[in-house]
Amino acid sequence: MKVCTLVSGSSGNSTYISDGTTSVLVDAGVTGKRIEAELAAIGVSPTDIDAIFITHEHVDHIAGIGVLARRYGIPIFANYRTMCWLKYYKKVEKIPEERLVVFENDTELEFKTLKVRPFSIPHDAADPVGYRFTSGGVSVAVSTDIGEVTDNIKRNVKGCAVVVLEANHDVEMLKKGPYTYLLKKRILGDHGHLSNDVSASFARELAENGTETIILGHLSAENNTPELALKTVRQGLEGQETACACRVLLAPRHSHGEIITC
Ligand SMILES: [Zn+2]
Ligand SMILES: [Zn+2]
């Protein structure tokens, strides 16, 4: 399988996943034009995208879905409550109803050659999910916008070869930073975003359970730096043999990252 983040962070998120036969995006949170450009940069045509799987209705995950779905006839997959919000925001207006596919959380579905498991995550949205995709016995996962690492997340993400994992903020930077008290409370809460420290300890668990590559994503522009996120998570893996074999990479904020093959 191939995994590549196209953009990542509070100003937009989208991840490309393909098994060579079926290609999908998880979210499309920047303009359709930006997604087209990032796909072109990795040699993928938007016409090759078979579906967009939505994690939740926040704008940094859905900004481009309407344009892409209308322009290329790409179906949109989301659970019922998220789909209701997409309709409310008029993001899926003028997309034929049959191209809006509603699934149930925590239930595996088959989409062409991919097995797709949307799993519930704690975040302040209607009904947010992460995703695990499996093909040919190999699994990859996208798990960002998570307030805490729940047992359900662990169950679904452990054992995946590649994991896009949130490392949103450094707690000290956030506490000392310019955000309001309420916003800090929201981000630090168990339905907010994952800190570098918590990401590091989960990364260690993942690495000990066979994950080969962890891509750190959804970094805050104000409350984190790429260097700090990388350093914190890499330090978390130090001193453990299997963990040391695991690569930790960064998802760039405004452009596509490395294409990971697993
Ligand atoms: Zn969100
Ligand atoms: Zn987000």
C-alpha cells in the first residue's frame, strides 16, 4: 500500500491511501485546487480517486470535498451524524444522493479492494472517526484530532504498518501561548487534540507492536514546532529495540509528505 499526506495541520488535512487498485482520500480540508496540485505533485490524477472518507465535519477536514466530488464524481463516505452536518454546511450540495454513502462506526466495510474500518475517536465534533484500511494483509491507519488515546483507538491502530498520528501541541507552548483560556481548555481536554508527550507514549506502543512508520500530523502552527514534535516522539522510542526500528516522519503542513510504501 501507499500512504502520503497531502496537507496536514489546523489549516487543512488530507491523506492519500492506495493499494494500487483502489485509491482514496481521508478528508479534503483545503480547496479542491490545492488537493489537485498536491496529487499532481505525487503523480496522481484526481480521476484516480475512488472515494473520500470523512473523519469529521470541521472545516480543516472538509473544505474541498464539494468541489472534488462534483468535478470528478467522487463518492463521499461519512457516518450519519457527520453527513447531516455536511448537508447543513451545504458542503455536499448538488452531489447526487447516491454518491453520499453513510456507514456505521466500528463496523468494517468493503470498498472495492480495500477493507475499511471507521473507528470512533474522542473529539469535539458530531461523531468523529479515525480509519484503518487493509489490503493484502497490510493495514494503515489515520488517527488525528483525538483528545486522548482510547482503548478503541488502540484496538484499531495497533499492528498497522503505517500510522498517521496526531502530535498537535507541546503542552508548555500551549499554556504559555496566545490562545484564550477556553480554547486552551478545549485543546487540552479529552475531546481536543493530542500533545507531543501523549503521542510519544502511544508511538512507542505502536512501534512495539510492529508499526514500521509513524507520520506525525496535525501539528499546531502556534503551539508546536516540527522539530519539537519529532524530537519528543523520537525520544519516546529510544532505548527499546523494536521501537528503534520504527521510523518517525513529519507530515508537512502545506505540501505533500513522503510517499510511504508498505
Ligand atoms: Zn477537528
Ligand atoms: Zn482537524
